[in-house]
Amino acid sequence: MKKQILLLLLFVFTIHLVKAQTILSDSLRLKKDSTLKAMIHQDSQKVEKQFEERARREKITKSFEYPLIKGGKYSGVLPVKNLTEIPDPNMDYKLLFEITKNNPDSLMKMNNGGLDEVARVLNLHYASGIPQKRLIPVIVVHGGALNALLKNEAYQKKYKIDNPNTQIINDLQKLGTKFIVCGQAMQFLNIDTADLLPGIKLSLTAQTVITNYQLKGYVLLSE
């Protein structure tokens, strides 16, 4: 008799335990589903905001002007009215640009981002009323950005396409821009001077270019 009662109690306990586990499992499942729905909703809102911001920026870029040099899309200038601070147009603006970054593989068909930034800075200065003859740009290039200065043949070997930077480099050189490469980085990246576009100057190191031109009064703008 006692044995039968114990078995009955064990049976009842087992049933309650299974029910409790089922309730707990259902509760966790509901929480999981609720959390996933919340995450999906947040992600959808995030994506929607990203597309809205992208659309807004695309609309803005249609107002860009390129008063001195046409680089990439984002090298343009947005017109601004009623300026209350204007730079001195009678000064020489000696600008030293340091470019080190290579484009990611997905953007190798586009201008190097650093070169586009140089074009943007020059456009901004020119649009602010500074004559082109007062702009004295020097660009020191080292690191992965050296690939942007390759001739088509060398660029083709690496990326299977023509160098998209040839035009902007040519346009910058026409404005009097001096390009200087770092001899140390050239050797590390196994790039020969014969592989570079015409008119590129070679320095032992980018570091001495930077210190030398800063001591000459150039303003350093790193990209």
C-alpha cells in the first residue's frame, strides 16, 4: 500500500514538473520571440534612417560646385550666402597634404579618397576668394596610397583595371601641385620609381618632407 502511494506521489510530482518545465519553456519562447521582434523592428528603423540619410546626402550633392578642380563627387563645394568671415586673398596659402591610405578593394575603380580630399580643400579655398596663384599645394604620399600614383601598366598588374587617379593627378599637377613619395615606403611595398606617373618627386622619407615643409611655413593637412 505504501509503495502504491509513493508511486502515485511520484507520478503526480513528475506531471507537475513536466508542466512547470513546459510553462517555463513557453515563457522563454515568448520572451525570445518578443526580443527577436523588437530587434527586427529596431533594425528596420535603423535601415530606414540610413536610407533617409543617404537620400538626403544625395540631394545635397546635386548642389555641389567645382570652381577649381573636378575630383570625385564629394570634392565639391556647397554655396553659402552672407559670409561674415573671409580669408585674406592677398596671402600665400602653403598647404602640405599627407596621404597614406589606399582605397578598399571595393572602391579601387574610384579616385583615391585622399586625392579627392585635396581637390575639395583647394575648391574650398578658391571658393572662399583665394586666387589660384596664391594656393601652393604639396602632397607627400606614403603607405598604401602609393598605389594611386602608379602608371596604368603597373596598376593593371595589381588591380586588372586602368588607374582611375590619372586624371585628378594630372589636373592637380597643372595647378602647380608637387607630388613627393617616400623612398622607404616604396621599398617596403616593392614599388619602383619607373612604375610611377610622370613628375613625381622621390624623397628618402616622408618624415623629412613633412618637417622640411612645415619649417617653411606650410600647414600640414593629413588624410
